[in-house]
Amino acid sequence: MKIHLIGPAALALALLTGACSPKFNSLSSTEKKAGWQLLFDGKTTNGWHTYGQPSTRGWEVKNGELIALGTAGHEGTANDIVTEREFENFELSLDWKISAGGNSGIFFNVVEDTKKYQTVYATGPEYQLVDDIGFPEKLEDWQKSAANYGMHPPSRSILKPVGEYNHTRIVVNKGHVEHWLNGVKTVEYQLWTPQWEGLVKNGKWKDFPGYGRAKRGRIALQDHGNQIWFKNIKIREL
């Protein structure tokens, strides 16, 4: 028999449910013991700056979300942001949603040396974020969400509709990399193997000598001229 709660009972249940729900941009005691650290405090852009710049531009924090305003490319600007810290072996976890037709990415092992590299993608491998369905151009498989952009296509698509949050995990451990999307492992590869070197030499990155060479570096989030929202950005060093 179904019981329909109304009035005070329904309110009490809602409050109880809300009280048990995890808070955005926070760590549980279990996560803290496991070594997780927040990369976004939900209130400021502390810990981040625009690549090659002293502070952030083109991003805002609102309602606990870190938002790319989609202004990259206007007047020659590049607004990709990078962490103040560098990482080597880690597990990165975050939630994101993208605007209709949008395109973005998460990078790791980014080398911030503007005299050698003008962009984050010149050095850092990319976990692709894109509106697979509504993107205005035909996407190659290696351009779809959760791909290792330009290198390895995702094994399957489990992307949520535009406007809904997706959950991403990236694990990097001694050159072994895993991409996860909404609880499913989509890509797995080993950096610097003969197979990997062959993909670099014969693919999109053949003219980028610094691509994927660093053993450690910064995490980066891309503003590709479209709005994208991030929250619950956390990392655990391995």
C-alpha cells in the first residue's frame, strides 16, 4: 500500500533527506582520511589562475559553481585556467555540465612556460568535454566526451543531456591513465609506450613537441568560447 505524505510529514521527510545529502564543494571525514583535497572552495577562484597570467579572467563563481563565461577567443583572449599546484600521480574527481553545442576540456601535466608553449594543449593531454549531440559540426570519435582528445576515443557514450551534471574521474599513476564518466571507464592508456608514441607521431599532435612529455604538471580547465559549469573539484595524490 502506498503512503502519501502531505503537510508537516512531507516537510519533515524533505528536511531529513536534505540533511543526509552531501554538500557541494566539501569533503566528508572519510574523504579527508583518504587524502582528498578540494581544488575549488565553492566561493572563490583561489588556487587557480589563467594560464600565463597572475589571476583569473573570463570565469566567475556563482551558487557554488565555477563557471567559464565563454569569452575565450574574443579579442584574442585565451582564458584557460590552471591550478597553482603541480601534480604527478593522482585521482581527480569533479562534476560538470556544458551549454548547448559547447566544447571544453580538462588537462593534466600542463607545463606553464609561456616562452615555449602558448597554450595548455601544447603540453597537457586532454579529457574531452563536449555536447556530443548538439555540437554544430560532425565529431570524430576521438573528439567526443571522455575521449583522450586526438588520441583515444571513448569506449561508449554515457553522457547526460545538456543541462544535467556529469561526473568525471581521471586517474594518473606512473603514466597509466584512466578516464571515467558517470561511473563507467571510457578510456585507458599508458603514456610513452611505442603505441602512444605512434599515435602522437601520426596524429593531431605531431607538430607539438612538448605534448604529453611532462611527468608532472598543472591541472587545467578550458574556456573554449562556450559556457561550462564545474563543481565538487577534488584531488587525491597517489
